[in-house]
Amino acid sequence: MADRLHLKFGMAKEVALDDPKCIEIYRRYRALRTGVGLLNGDDTPEAKLLLCELIDALGGRIVNEWTGETMTKEAAKRYVMGR
């Protein structure tokens, strides 16, 4: 299975990861998503940085969940950071 990341609302919506480095980054990202950010529907700045780190490490497809289109790493990071 190839690594895959789906983004929606600038956050990770669905993931499929095989790479151990990506799995560890995602685990850290999810740990941050259990706090205030999860309650207000927004990622913390730290969580956004980890998601960008995951995007950089990802060797597979990044998908915009709204459109189904593949995103470049740069476009995905801008989306996550809200720019």
C-alpha cells in the first residue's frame, strides 16, 4: 500500500501510511489533536507544523478531500497553514 493523506478543513481527514517515519509523525500529530484543537475544530500551530512535516516526508498521494484532486506538497502545506 502506498502512503496516502487526505486533507479537509486544513487537517488530516484520512491517512494510509506504511513508512515508519510517517507513522511516527502522524502519531505525534494525533496526540496534539486530542486537546483544545479537537474541541474547537482547529489544529494548534504545533499540530499544523507536524502535519507539514508529514507532508514533506510522505512519498505517496496527497488528496484534497473536497475535490478529490491530488495536491502538490507545497499546495498542501499552504492549505494546512491557512494561506
